[in-house]
Amino acid sequence: MTDKNAYIEKAKARIDQWNAEIDKMKAKLEEADADAKIEYQKQLDEARKQRDEAEAKLKEMREASDDAWSDMKAGFDRAWDSMSDAFNSAMSRFK
């Protein structure tokens, strides 16, 4: 497996983990009282937004040529840190 493929697989696994966390959030949302549901829904929407952005970046990386791979990886690393912080912030409000 090339470095590119391994990196993409690792990123995909992280996104899959986010999807599992989103599923947990949905379950908490369904059990919450009316006031909490509004706030939980906002956080769930934010988490989904971050996940969707990560999936879009992952798609770009898959389609990148080998020549552009290094630049794409560096850009994805920076974007991932930002998206991860925002996702974790949304998740922390559910705990």
C-alpha cells in the first residue's frame, strides 16, 4: 500500500469514527427534553458540517495526482486539525 493510500485509509477511519459519534449524538437528542433538543440539534448540525467538510477534503485527496499529493496532504493536515477542533467542541457539549 502506498503512503497515499494508507493516509487516505487512516483519514477514512477517522471520519467513520466521527459518524459513530454523530449516531450517539442522535440517540441523545431523541432522549433529551424539549429545551435541550434545540441545543443538541445545533451541535449535531455543526458536527455533521465538519464531517461533510472532512469527506469533501478526503474526496479531493483521492482524486489528487501523485505530483499534487504532498501539497494535498499538507493542506488536509491543516484542515483536519481545524475540523477536528470544531467537531470535538460540538461533541463536548453533549457530554
